Amino acid sequence: MPRVAHSAYQLTFWAKMLGPSSATPEVTFMDVDENYDWVGGAPVALSGEWQHIAMQPVSTFPKHKNHEIGIAFLVGSVQAEYHFDDIQLMELDVPSPPPPAPPPHVK
């Protein structure tokens, strides 16, 4: 997925869950080319009403360039009925790092 050395992605979707409140799915970004190493993600608290979820951006690093990054919705630790809709992945603009500070003035 990452085409450049450092990228950031934001996942948004609509979701609801019918079941106990302890049923909390986790959305993860994983590096498929590195044995599914965790890149980022978070648990998502859902309710029985549709809600729009905007995940915190997940950043990739130079080691992820040209790697396949998989996105998984991890469910099943607690029995529930999950509904997901309108899943969108956006690539965010990542500003270049600021230039280094000049050396201190020495007298």
C-alpha cells in the first residue's frame, strides 16, 4: 500500500453491533510482507445504533514502502452481530519533516 517512505492513512466507516457491550471489535493495519506485523489500529466501541467511526490516522514508515498492508476487522472474541457499511480508506497528506535546527552560535 505505501508508495512513499512515509504515509498516513485514515479509515472511516459506519457500524453497529447487536450483542453485549463487552463485544468490542478491533480494527488493525498489518504488514502482510512481514508476517502480519502490527502497524496500527485500535479497538472500536459500538452500540446498537449506526454510528460513524473515523479512526485515528495510521502512519507507515520507510520499512513498509512497497509492502502490502492489510486491514482487518477482528471480531469473534465475544458472540455478537456486527454490521459495517461505507468503509473508506483515505491517504492523508504527510508534511515533510521540518529542517534541522541550525547549530548554536559559538563565540
